[in-house]
Amino acid sequence: MNKPNNLILQTATALIAFILLGFSIYLFMAGHNSPGGGFVGGLVTAAAIVLLYMAYGIKFVNKILPINFRVLIPVGLLVALLTSMGSFLFNVPFLSHTFGYFEFPVFGEVELATAMLFDLGVYLTVVGVTVTIIINIANDRVES
């Protein structure tokens, strides 16, 4: 059986996945002030990972990206839960957040908010759930 020629798909995927991952980081970072955040950023990251799986195959992507996406689900849920519970430590309403401006060498002054920690939990959960579901559907075999 001949191996399919995926040269065009693989070449395009290398560029498109890079752009999608960069855009997902932008969406994640901008999410607490403008549209975006952990959910949309997670979906875009999952789309980039699924595109890599489609272009290069499961064995190759698992070799270069050795992540068990099922583990991301409880880790993300735990991060979101602990972040939301942090408001009780400071005696403020549930899911309250705060922010501050910090100076970083390359980036200059950057606003960091505790809402980003909650978004990180959402991001990890969405990536884990989405990639796990799609990979399981792709691996599903109909038995006769």
C-alpha cells in the first residue's frame, strides 16, 4: 500500500500551527480586559494540536509533544477551583480578582491579574477535554 503524500499539508501545518499557537497566547493574555481568555485560547490551542495530529500522525506528534491530555483536565479544574477559593482567604466576594502592574525586562510594564490564573485553569481544562475527545473519536474503530 502506498503511503499518502502529505507534503503540502505538512508544510502548511508547520506555519499555520505556529500562527494558531501565537494567536492562542494573545487571546489568553488579553482575555481579562477584552474578548478572549482561557476558553477561546484553549480552543485555538486544541485546534493547532489537532491539526498537527492530522498532518503528521499520532505517533510522531506523541513523540514531539509527550503530553497526556487527560491529566490536563483535573489539573486545570484544580487551578480554577483554587483560584476561585482564594477570595475566601482575603475575605472578599467569591471570584473577586485584583491586578497590578509589573516591570519585565523585555516586555516593559505588564498588567497581571488574578483572573489570568482562573483563565489558566479554564485553558488547561479546555485543551485537555477537546484534544482527548477528538483523539478518542479518531481512534474509535468499528468492529464487525
